[in-house]
Amino acid sequence: MPNTSIRFLVPLILLCSCMTSAQDLNVNELPVTLQALLERSGRDNLIELVQQGNANQGLLFQSGNDNKADVTQVGNDNDALITQIGSNNEVQLLQVGSRNTASVTQIGNNNLVQLNQLGSGNFSIQQIADGAAISITQY
């Protein structure tokens, strides 16, 4: 069974190398285009991270079981911090534009956060509950 860190690092490296010409890429470093830190503990947790643009950053932490984080960043200088502690929690985050910042913390079970940031803005959500749902679109 492959190490989960390697499973996430390999696609990230491949994605970074596809977005940078061979002349610009030093063999010893990744381009500044994309930054991601993914940490999981527990069972059946899923992280889907898609980044397109420059200087986007995603930090995702999961502890528990059956959590899902789906983060898409399109544009430049977008930041996402997702923390999930518990079971059956889900975050759907879409950032389109520049300089969006999102911080989402879920503590509990069976929670849902849907956050769309279209433009540039800041948002922080702390969901400490069981069975709660939040849906926000920010222009």
C-alpha cells in the first residue's frame, strides 16, 4: 500500500511540472505557482485540491473518518485553510479571482460547508456542531 503522503505529492509535482516550462524549472525546486500541505489521520478521508494560477496556497487538515474536502482555486494569490475534526464532514470551496482568503474549521459530525468566493474577499467559518449546513456565495 503506497504512503498517502506520496500519493498526494506525486500528482502535485506532476501538475506543477505541467504548468512550467522545462527551461524555467530547476530540478531541485518546485515553482511558486502552487503550494499545498495535506495532512490526514483516520479512515476514508478524501481531499481533492485543484489549483490553477499563481501563488495559490491550500492547507488542509483532516482528523476522523469519512471527511471530504473539495477545494478549487482559480486565479492568483488565493489562500485556503481547511480543518476538519470529526466524522462525515464535508467542505466544498471554490475560489475564483485574486486574493481570496478562506478559513473553514469543522468540529463535530455530519456537517457541510459550501463556500464560493468569486472576486476577491475574505471569509472565516467555524462550524462547531453536529448535522449543520452552511452555504455562502461571496462576490
